[in-house]
Amino acid sequence: MQRLARKGGTAGLLRWLAGRADGWAGIARSDGTVLSASGVAPSGPLTVPADVPDVPRLVAEGVRALTERGALAYSHDTGAHTVLLFPLPGPHDPHAEDRGAAPLLAVVTPRPVAAGLATLLADVLMPLSLCREAEAVERKRRRVDLAESRGREAVLHLLMTGQLSIAQQVAGALRPRLPDPVRVCVVECPGDSRDEVARVCAEADGGRSWIVRCPVYARHLILVMPAEGGREGGRGTAPDSGPGSAPNGGPNGGPNGGPNGGPNGGPNGGPSGAPSGGPDGGTATDEAVAALVDRCVVGVSERVPLADTATGYRQAFHALAVAREVPGRHVRFGAAPEPALVVGTAGRQWAEALLTPLLTHVPRRAQDPGSQELAATAASWLAFSSHATDHLKVHRNTLAARLRLIGELLGLDLHRLADQAALDLALRIRATPAPVCAPEAGRRDGGAAPGHANGAAHDLDEVLRRPAVQEWALRQLAPVAGAAEETLRTWLRCEGRLGPTAAELGISVPGTRKRLTRLETVLQRSLLRPPSARYDLWLALRARASAAAEATS
């Protein structure tokens, strides 16, 4: 009995009792409502064998008899069966209207009653009651854990959208306090071990990191870690957005969209810097987790302000793509510029002109999404594609309807990679503070480039032909050449779809996927899983083609 109580709980005890009684066993409220029976979980469907009498009616009659007689047990013969009722000791059901009546153990057994069955039932009352109490406590614990997890997810969402003060206020009710500056770490957990890896992460850094279960990827943990004590390099490096990265809120970011990263600063950077330190001056949390958990993959951002958490997430996600291919399963992001930082005043004016219909949209009905919600939807979808439904907590039909409206407002076909890349860049420019977007070289007044009425850039190609953007494009495409560049061009020309790319290259889909996986390692960016670097790569190729066309004209 004790072994069943420890391992099987209420369900195991009821199954055992039903077998010993050669009948039916269950727990019922005082009004006759059956809570669990013959091992069926309380939340599951209840089925009563056809030859068993009307249990709810008999329980209700038994409760009345117990109350009237002041008895501690009740037995009632129904012809072929005997019904035995025993009130369970312990706390009463908090949801019951009559809190003076305890739930009852009800057993229906064929006549005659087996010798010793009544004594057995009296003995099982205490273990059964303790099991129910333990299960109730466990359910409450799970609800508290779920509430805390949702609260942490909400704080991360606020950080990603740039609502720093609100995030700090909400985080004040939880622990630990939000650090500043931070490193963002994305941990890809093996199998269903995310909860266990979260415990390992908490122990590795003494509970200093803000640990969030990713709402988009079921195997990912997101850690917002204090930046002090870490080193600038790692066992491997991936590209970074560089100093002055755009602060949160752009499209290609973390679970709420920070801008998508800059180019690769060179393939496969090596280890550098002094040993990183954890809370005790030892191994850093991210390296400790990669070493402690088998098949765990870790990507880490560079040091960023708390307000740039979205940028940090995007960096960590791209580092994660590289970490899957290195023996240590741990990579930190390197250094390279962010495209939104080099487009200058002309690029900002182009972005404002493109986004104005969206940002000034007024919904016809109060329940329809406004401009801010539509912009957040566009950013989430550009970052996570179909996974945006998990991020935004909306139905896929709602997402599709919003995207249709966004396309109509902006005059874009969001099924085309070219229009997606343009919208992505515009949102990232908008998320970058104006002083950070450097004006044209040699124009300290920040004025418009000559040749544009009112300083407005009329098309994307004019922005991409800026010298700073051309330099960015060259650095972005420097690691790829020859067959690798042809694979990349074909993939982008086929809208980032594997099937058409494989057909055009004349190879299989798995072969195409392997080529793109190798490109991820070379570029040190995520290509196959969102947030993807495909928008940056498309813009880089377009910038180079636009400059070449201008040179030959």
C-alpha cells in the first residue's frame, strides 16, 4: 500500500482497491459528483461499468445517511452489490459548497463482501488522503511555475520591444533583478530536458541570470546574463552588429524582433581573450552549461545594454547556428557592422516614406489592430515566419489577415523575398535612434544628399549605392565565392525555398540543405531557421548588383 502511494498516487491506490474489491472504487464529493474512479485521473473522462449501480445517487444517499446518523462509515446493499462509503480525513475540498463535508471513498463490490475488505478500506483512508493532498500541492506548484514562466516571458517581450521601464517594474516582483549590461545566451536543449537544463543554468551562475523558456522554439532557453566577468572572444566567434547596435524592436530579432545582424567579419574566428569568469571567478555560465549537459548547444551574444536585449538575442541565435557545427558546442558572436547604422539620412528618409502608410493607419473598428500592433506583427513575422503565431499568441488566420492588411497598406507583396527584405530593413532603420544613423560622409549638418527633392530617397537602390552600404555589402559577402556564392544566389532567387533551389541546382533537397548548412558555418549566420540572415544577404547582393549597373551605365 505504501509503495503504491509513493509510486502510483491516488490513481494507483484506486486501481488496487478496485482489484481487491473485484468491483469499482472511486472518490466522490458529498453531492455525489465522482472526482476519480478505478484509476481514472480526476481530469480525465469517467466511465462506470454497466453492471455497477448508480454511484452518484448512492453516494448522495450515503452522505445524507452519514449526516443524519453521525456515523463514520456507511454500507448499503443494492441486491447484487454492496456500496461502502468512508469519509476521507484531512483538508476539505476548497471548491465544495459544503466545506463541512469531506470527500468520500466509495467502493462498489459484489455480494457477499470479501472478508477483511472493510478493514482494508479503513486502513487505506490515510494514505489515500495524503496522496490527494500531495497531488493538490503539486497542481498548485505547477500553476505557480506556469504563472512565473509566463511572467518572465512577458518581461522578455517587453525588453524586446524596447519598453525597458515597464519590463523593470514587472520584473521587480520576480527574481533576480534584471542586470545591465547583459549578454544574451540561447541554449538548445537535447530532447525534453529544458526544465533540467534551466536548473543547471541557475546553479551554474548562482541564480544571477534571467532564465526564460523560449515561446517560439520548444527546445530553447534564453538567458539574460550579467555581462561582467565575461571575455570578448570565445572558442568560436560569429558576426556581430558592432558597437552602437540598433536598440531592440527591429524585425529580425529575438522573441520580439531586434534587427538582423551585420555581415561576417571573416570566417570562423578563433579563441581569444582571457578566461571568462562566473560568479566565483571560474568558468562562465554559458561555457559551464555546454560542458555539463551532453548534446547541449550554446550561442552567446556580445556585451549589450539591457535596452538592446533584442539585438543580443539575434546575435546569440546566429552564434547558435555556428555552434551546432563546432566540437565545443559553444560559440560567441564576433564583430561587424549593422546595416541600419550605415544607410545615413537618405536611408532613414526612405524608411519613413515606406512605413508612413503603416504607421499612420487608423483602424475602422476599435477591435481591429492599430498601427503599433501591425508593426509588431510585421516584425515578428519577418523574424519567425510561421512561428510568429506562437510568439504573438494569435491564430494563424489572424496572422494571415494582418499580413494581407500590411501588404495592402504598404503596396508590397509579402510573398516576395525582395519586398520582405525591404520591409525588414525599413523596420530596423526605424528601430535605430536617429543620431546613430550616420549622415552622408562629409555632411556634418546631417542634411539631405544632393539631387533629392526635400532630401527624400525615392528607391531602395539609391540607398544601397551609398559608399558605406557598399562597404557593408562587400564585408557581408567576403566569405563566399564560386560555387558557394552560386548556391546562395540560387537560394535567394528561389525565395529561400529548398525545393525550387534543389531543382534549379540539379541536386537533391538533402544535398541543398547540406550546402546551406555549410554556408551557415562559413557566414557564421543562421540561414535555414528563423531569424535568418537571408534579408541581409539579399540586400548585400542587391547593393553589389546596383553598384555594378551604375558603373556600366
